[in-house]
Amino acid sequence: MQMKDIIEKKRDGGMLTREEIDFFVEGYTDGNIPDYQASALLMAVFFQGLNKEETFYLTDAMKRSGDVAYLSDIPGIKVDKHSTGGVGDKTTLVVAPICASAGVPVAKMSGRGLGFTGGTVDKMESIPGFRTSLESNEFKKAVEEAGMCVIGQSAHIAAADKKLYALRDVTATVDNIGLITSSIMSKKLASGSDAIVLDVKCGSGAFMKDLEAAETLAEWMVEIGKLAGKKMAAFITDMEQPLGLGVGNSIEVQEAIETLKGKGPEDITELSVKLAGYMIYAGEGAASYEEGVEKAKSAVESGAALEQFRKFVKAQAGDPAIADDYGLFPQAEFVLPLISEKDGYVTALSAETVGKASQLSGAGRARKEDDVDLAAGIILKKKVGDSVKAGESLAEVFANDRSKGEAALKLLKEAFIIGEERPEKRQVIYKVID
């Protein structure tokens, strides 16, 4: 088999076989196929496209290019939740304890944040003592003890994806539905869960900016997951404004705890309960999605989910006292308020701008090797539809470097649009695909 022939076949619109795709992925991962040939194939794919069968072959080959987690010796149907990334998205830390308290185990690998979207691993590391790197036996033991475990993604998961994504980035071949789907799903399938519930974000603070693009991505990912033998569902959710009120690592963990106490913001509560409800249903902890949602609500109201969160933190060497004493979290030296200059209503709140402001405060990273300030970030005081008076606080910036805080505050001002007419509140969930 020759790489030149594979390139020529796809260039002319042919469908690649599993063997041809395996040959390419294995050869490129091992270094036997040079960048210039891989670039040529990626460009041919970009223009000719991949059908869903080819996308499944590519996803499967990329999954097998690195470590694959095998969770079969953990009892029960293991359910994972994956978000395509957003601003203020701390749902993992809410839905996983809810599911675990309902008897559905969650064994999850999560990533770090890059740019203005936050990473679950960074958030968890704001908990004193919390370990995000566990050996395989420790990972399984934590699931047995707490019903859930969330760890950092192995550097060897879907090894081909790391090389291919870097090449796509410099060859202008990122924006292709087959390549996007295989990139996301290869990592999720390698994580080993039996069922996957996807949260596909849509809006200014998301990778997919419009609803049609988000629906297409959701449908492709669900179908590829099903071809791999997984139970699948996808929620398409709003990311035009941030989710919840907190944006930043320790800030978001505290908001997740408040949500588990039944005191969280309306949008994060609604989304978390409905995602958890579907996960409980997918894990056969409920006979229907509706029953799963009721069980999720009950887990919060009874305090069972909060107690499960404490067990989870303890099982990964963290201090469970943080659930009751937020003073144990890293604290910011400076708190800078954003004051409204006029009366009116918040008519728009750009998630992307809030995310970038949070990054400027120190809460995010521009490069993978950058450190993050676990105490930095933003707390919103007003969201779309809220009334505001001149002199009232719209938000607060938290920072340990005053110059960073002031830069964040300056940008954050651009996120808010104040108008005279009260707009309709934004819906949280647009559609569910299963």
C-alpha cells in the first residue's frame, strides 16, 4: 500500500477503506509518513469530505493509536459526559455526583483549559490536596469508593489526534465535520465508558457559533458513537452568554457546590439536572429520561449528591471540608467591580468576551505550558434580562495581579450591552438528539 495512491484516491473523490485509513493513521503516528503527505491527504479530505463510514474508521484508528481505558471490571454501566467547551461550564462537577448518588458510576477523563474555555482538571486542582493523576488501580478504587472519579487525560490517549490536530491547525484544515468529529470522539471512545452524553455548545463562547452547525456536529458524533457500540445522546445548549455566574477555577467549583446544595443559578441548575437525568437513564438507573430527571432533582434536594461530592473529593485525596468552608480555596488579593454607567436592562452578554476577560485576569492560559491562577476569574452580578441601575455592580474581577485585573475589567466592560427594553431570557437547552 502506498500513501501516494491513498492521496490520489481521496483527491478524486473516492471512499477510503478501513485498511487505507489504518495505514495512514499508524504510519503518521509512528513517523513513517511525512508531514507533506499527511498535509496533502488532509487537504483532499477537506475538499472532498468524509462520509460517516470513513469518519468512523478514522475515529476508531485514532482511538487505537494510544492508550484505551478498559472499565469492564467496574460494576454497572459507566456513563460519561462530554462538553465541547464553554465559558463558566462547570456541569461535570454537578452531574457526576448526582449520577453517582443514583447508583450510576461515572469514570471520566477530562482535559485542561486552553484559551478562554475552562478545563475541569484545572478547576479540580483548586481543591486543596486533590489529585488529578491516578494510576489505573487507584482510578478504579476511587470509582468503587465514591461512585465516580475524574482524572486528567493521559498524554497517550488518541496519540494520532495530537499530531493530526497540530498539522490541521497550520494547514487550514480544521473546519471539516469529519475531522472535527473524529478528533472529539476518538478521545471519548478511548476513555472506555459504555454510554456518552454530549453537551454541544452553541454561541459566541463556543466552537460552533450557530445552531445549524451545532446540530450537524451533534448528529455526527451521536452516529459515530453508536457505530462504536455506545449508548449516545447530545444536548445542544446555549453559550451566547456564560453558564452560571462564576468564571474561573476555584470560583466555578464553589458555584458547583452551591448548585449541589440547591442554591445554584437557574441555568446551571436546569442544565445539570437534565444532563444528569439522561445519564441516569442511559446508565439504567431509571426507566425513562423523565424518571431520571426526577431522580436527579431528588438527589440534590435530599443532600445525597452533595454527600457524594464529599466522598469524591476525599477519594482523590482532597479536603472534603471545602464543601462547607470556601475559605479553604485559593483567595484573590484584588476584587475589582464593574459598575454600570446607566439604568436599563442587560440585553446582551458576550460569553466570548467574558471568557477572554477571565483569561486576562489569570484564570486561563494562552499556551499549554502556561500556569493558571486558581483564584482568578469573574463573578457576574447581572445576566441577560436583568434590570440594572446606574452605580450598580455588573460583575467583579478577581485577580492576584492588579494590572491583570484591570486589563480584564477593561475588556469585561465590552461584554455587556445595556438597553432600555427588557429582552426575553435565553433558553438553556435548544434540542436533544438521541
